[in-house]
Amino acid sequence: MAMKIRLARGGSKKRPFYRIVAADSRMPRDGRYVEKLGTYNPLLAKDDENRVTMNMDRVNYWLGEGAQPTDRISRFLEAAGVIEKKERANMVKGEPGKKAKDRVEEKAAKVVAAAEAEVAAKEAAKEAEEAAKAAAAEAAAAPAEEAPAEEAPATEEASE
């Protein structure tokens, strides 16, 4: 008989309350159990001492009999200092899902396209500005050359 120390859910809808029990692993989650070892109330604050209560003598007895704690119970026992902490590294948990990755790629593509468009617009504006300066310089140079030519005949007419 494979024994487990696990949580059995009680409480009403949206108001969970758990019993910490020693049960045969083949029994249903909320079904028959051998012994109630404590309680867990997730609705209480994390620093509340009544959040997790365990009869440590009986827990140690069942661990000695070979009962395997579930992950959540082993975390409780680690916090209580009964068992040594395990090294846990779930690298997949922090990784975003496929849709989130697609959204990031789309956003990056839009940012790159916007940056390219902005650079192209700046270059076009710079070229237009240079062309305007060149046109202004030509326009300024052309009347300066024509103006003395116009003045010269005027002085000649005045001198006659």
C-alpha cells in the first residue's frame, strides 16, 4: 500500500479549506484517508500561524513508515524545518507562451519598421532641406549676377 501525505479539499465554492491527510495513493483526492494530520487554510495571510497546522509527531511517524509527501506538503515541511529543502528549477515556468512570443515578435517588427520609416523620413527631410538650401543658394547667386547687369545699363542710360 503506497501511502501519501497530501491535501484533501473541503470548504465551499471559492472558499477552499484543506485537510492534511495520510491516505492510500489509490484513493480519490477528497475520499477515504487513514488519518488527519493537520489543516491548511489558503485564505489566511501568509504570516498567520493558523494558515498551516500540523501534528508533527504523526507527520514524522508517517514519513518514517515511508509515506511520500506531495509537492505542496513537502514545501510546508521544508518551511517547518522537518525535511531539507530541495533544489527546484522550473525553467519552463518563467518562459512566455507561444502567443506571447508571437506578440513580442510582431511588436519588434513594428518597432523596426517604424524606426526604418523614421530614418527614411529624416533622410528625405535632410535631402529636401539640402535641395532647398542649394536652390536658395542658386537663387541668391543668380539675382546677384543679374542685378549688376541690370544696373549697368541703367547707369549707362543715366550717363547719356
